[in-house]
Amino acid sequence: MDYQRNGGVAGFNDRLVIFDNGVTLISGRMVNTEGRLNQTDLERIGSIFAESKFSSLEGNYTSRHDGVDIIQYTISFGGKTVHTEDTAIPPALQPIIEEMDRILSLGTNSGQSGSPLSRFTRQ
């Protein structure tokens, strides 16, 4: 699984790669880290993709809006890639984006004390 988000006022340039064995790579402007998700999290991610019917989604969901505050997303899973942006995210894709953003936040906070990180461990 490969998830990328770019743009927005905050200037996101984040990438999350999750391998079948749970090894997780996070890179961005402020972080480059490696960790591991447990089997429960991997199953949860698989369920979210299945429930969204990701394999049947179109390849592009974009709008005519253009601006610096728009975040663009690229999600690859199971041999399929979907591109979308804030103004055109289909409802089926929203839970995937929320979960990927959650995992990104865990990885970026993993070095801070009091981190909400419970299932992501740094390698």
C-alpha cells in the first residue's frame, strides 16, 4: 500500500508505504521513519479497503477547482491507483484517507513523549 498527500496551505509532502509484513515507511518534510504495524492494524486496513470497494473505484477524482489550499492524494493498493483531491473525494474513499492520515500522525508523533502511538513501533 502506498499513500501520498501533497499540497495544501501546510505544504504537505507526505508518503506512507505499508508492506504486507507490517513494515511501515513514513517520509515527509519533517520526518523519515520506519516502524511496524501489528496484524490487527493490517487487518483493519485491509477491511477498510474492502469495504470501500477500492478495486472498483475510478482512477481519478478531481475537480476544476485549483488553489494552494487543495490537498492532492494518490493511493495505490492491490495493483490499483486512485488520484483525488480535497474538493472531489468520493464518500467511499474518505475512510481510507482518514485511516492513512491517522497512521501518518502516529508515525510523525512517535518520537515525542506522550505520543498516542500504541501500535506503531519505531525500528
